[in-house]
Amino acid sequence: AYSGRAKAYHTTKDYDRALRDYSKAIRLDPKNLEAYLGRAQVNQDRGEPRQAMDDYSHLIGQAEDPAPYLFLRARIYYDREDFKRAIDDCSEAIRRDPGFAAAYGLRGAVYYATEEYQSALDDLGEAVRLAPVDPGAYLWLGRTQLALGKTKEAIQNLSDAIELDAQYAPALKARSKAYDKAEQPELAQADRETLRAIEAEREASAASGRLAAAIRRGEVPELLVERLAAASTKLEKRPAPSSLLADTVRTEAMKERTLTLKVAQVLEACDAASVVPDPYRAADEAFENANALLEDGQFEIAASGFRFAGKRYGEALAAF
């Protein structure tokens, strides 16, 4: 029961309560390896790798198959740049489980960090062979090939990583560098533009998450009004738009659209009666109108529309 509740606390990032429950579960049953693993993962997430390593070491000594825990401890060694111990743990994990693709991949990444590129190439090639659907293995293989001057092969493997995960920013960044080395500036620029779009989307998603959390805590309407008003002011201060500037403004406005759609979802989720306040409907209509103006290139008017929508959203949330 304690382990189950600890998992729930961990999911909600209530790390202190999660640790207390996992520790209680361990005291009640010192052979509860699941509780040791859970406590180690909580400590990692709360930025306490030393405590996590203690639990992983215990698991390595007690588990029938210690390979997964050797790998998890090796990751901490890698993060701490203790590369020798990371290699030792990965090697032992591979000895116990010769098909452990992630251990080959991590050891390859360590060899890359220590500039032992041929060893990295061997391990990462094996990681790709064992796990051909892991974009991370292709990423590190491509990085290693690029370091060895094998630009064509690097581009192919980095492209394979991106094919598996089109939003894989590290692979896009590495491939843009590979295209630069291959003197293909148009393709390098295309990857960098894709990277900027991904970063903008993630920024908008993070902002939406923060706003949703603020709504749940009752920290509205002030936060919402400030957020949207700031965005509108930023739009209004733009000089006369060029085509490049138009694209930039469009991106900013679409981030605000993502934000407000998240607000709508939160409102509807929280409203048991499914009744959305009338000011919200007015704000939503104002935002759609502003977005239409933005599509038409009427940036100054669109900015005023976004500012008006922000005020109306504030009124809706206050009423809610």
C-alpha cells in the first residue's frame, strides 16, 4: 500500500511524501526491491543522485538480474563525468546481458565523451543493431561519425534518428552541423528553422502548463491578464512588418493561441456543470477575430484584439 501511494505522490512531484512512503515500505519489508527502485528514482528526480546511487547499489547486490540497476547507476556516473565507473558498470551490465542495447548505447556515449571514437563507433553500431527503433542510438552514432570525419554516414544516421522522431532536437542540431560540413547550407538552415519551431512549440506548451497550474491554485486572473497583455504589447511594438517579421509575429501569436486553447480545456475540465462563463465566450470570439486579422497581415489591429481578448479572459476567470 505504501509503495502504491508513493508512486502516486511521485507522479504529482510530491517528492517528500513519496520518499516517506517508500522508506516506510522498505522498513516493513527490507526485501521490497520495487520500493528501493522507486525511492532511487524519486531521489534522482529531486536532484539527489548520491542517495539514488545508494539504492541502486543495494539493488545490484540483491537482485537476481542486476543488469538494469548497473545501467541506472552508470547513467548517474556519466552525468557526474565519472567516466571510468560508468564504463565499468556498463561493461558488467553487458557481460550479464549481452543483448542490453541501452548499455551499449550509454557506453558508446561515454567513449564519445572521452574521445575514444573507434570504441564508441563499435558500441553504438551494436546498439543500433540491437535496437533499430531507438533514435538515441542513431544520434550518438551520427555524432561519432561526424567526429571521425565520416560526414555522409553521419547525415544518414542522424536522418534515421529524425525519421524515428521528427521532434528530436539534438539530432536536428547535429544534422545541421553535418550539413554545414558537407557544404549544404540550405539543408542546414532548414534544420535550424525546424529547431526554432520546435523550441517555440515547447515554450508555448510549458507556458500553458504553468498557466493551468496557476488556474488550479487560484492565481488568476492577474497572471493571465499579465501574460496575454505582455504578448500583445510585444506585438504592438513591432515596426512595419517585412515578410520575415510577419512570420515571426505569426509564431508569437500562435503561441498565444495555444495558451488560450489550454485555458479553455482547463475551464471545461474544472466546470462540473459544463457551463462556460459568458465573458469567456466573448474572449474566445475576440481571440479568433484577432487571429483572423493576423492571418490577413493586419498586425497592429491584431495586437489590439489580443490585448482585448486577454482582458476578457481575465474577466471570465474571475467570474469562474
